[in-house]
Amino acid sequence: MMLETMLLQAAVAGLEISKVGAAIGAGLAVIGAGFGIGKIGASAMEAIARQPEASGNIRTSMIIVAALIEGVALLAVVVCLLVFFL
């Protein structure tokens, strides 16, 4: 319902639907990355609490996975911005 209202307002304002889609896509990419990195952090803290002796390996794995998620999210935002401005 809210998405339909926003799309109708964009159509009335004269925006192209691809620009609205690009803006929505960029927002979803950022929200998804934030949720994913938060879930990784929570799981890592729980794993470290259960096995403190493995904290180094868990922390390293958490940082690598968080960096990969952030890279994919940045790529998605760049693609959405390219669609928006071109």
C-alpha cells in the first residue's frame, strides 16, 4: 500500500519509474547489509561466549564475512546510483 502510494506520487511528479526503483533498490541494499552485519556480530558474540578459546578465529571470520557483505552492498548502491543518474 505504501509502495503503491509512493510510486503514484513519483508518477505525478514526473519522475521516471527507473529512478524511483533505483532509489528503493539502494535503500534496500543498505538495510539488508546492516541487518546481515548485525546478525553476524550477534552470532559471533554468542559463539565467543560459548567458546572463549576460539575467539581469535571467530573474530577473524566475522570481520572477513562483514567485509564481503559490505562490499556487495557498496556494489549494489553504486549500480543503483548509476541507474539513477544515467
